[in-house]
Amino acid sequence: MEDITIIHGDYIISTDKNKLQVDVIHRFLTEESSWSKGISLVRVAKCIATSLNFGIYYNQMQVGYARVISDFATIAYLGDVFILHEFRGRGLSKLLMQEVMNYPELQGLRRWMLLTNDAHELYKQYGWTEIAYPKKWMEKHDPDVYKS
């Protein structure tokens, strides 16, 4: 899969794993996110290694992130989307989502999935809706897995 690097004014969005600042991603996920509190650095590194990653950078500093888990043919899961607090309100989440949704290898998928506590309006701008038939969906969820 080919890495992309796109310039939006002072910001760069890239899928190059070598540019990712794993310490920034880990710190946000373990300390600030509502979904990955306490996740280990080893586990974050494994997530990065096995996912399509989108980093957003300002002056070579990583200020946001998103990752996609996919078979690149039928389905994708979007997760770990964030913009650092001090960079919010600048439209960066929209830029990031635009590049994720336009990524060539993710076109023509039958289904996308994500979980969000509070960003429904952002995702609706890109065609996301609430699950139409929630009775069909099941999950196995261990919210305390990172505590052990």
C-alpha cells in the first residue's frame, strides 16, 4: 500500500508509519481518551503496526491521529481518532476525516464501523449514520482489559 502525504496549509497529513510519534499517540490514548485509559505502549505499537495510520502534523509535531483496521475489500473500522486539545477548533478533524474517507484503498467498501461518545456530528458530515438494525449487532467488550 502506498503512503500518502498531503499538505493543507501549515498542516501535513500522512500515512507514513515512520513519521508517527508513538509517544504522542500513547500519551493521548492512555491519559486523555475515554476509550483507552491505561493502554500500554507495547499495545499501542502493535495497533500501529497492524493498522493503516493517519497522522496530522504541524511543524513536524504530531497533533492528531486516526487509524483504520480493514481487509481493504469489504469492511473497515475507524478508531483512535483525535486532535490534541490545543489544536482543536481549527477544522483539523474535518481535514483528517476527509483524507481517511478519500484514501484510495478504502473506496468501495460495503461497511464502515466506529464507536464514538461525542463526535456524531463530525462523522455524519462524511455519510455515517447510527446503526439501522442494532438488534443484529453483537459485541464482546472488556472495558477493564488495559487495567490488568
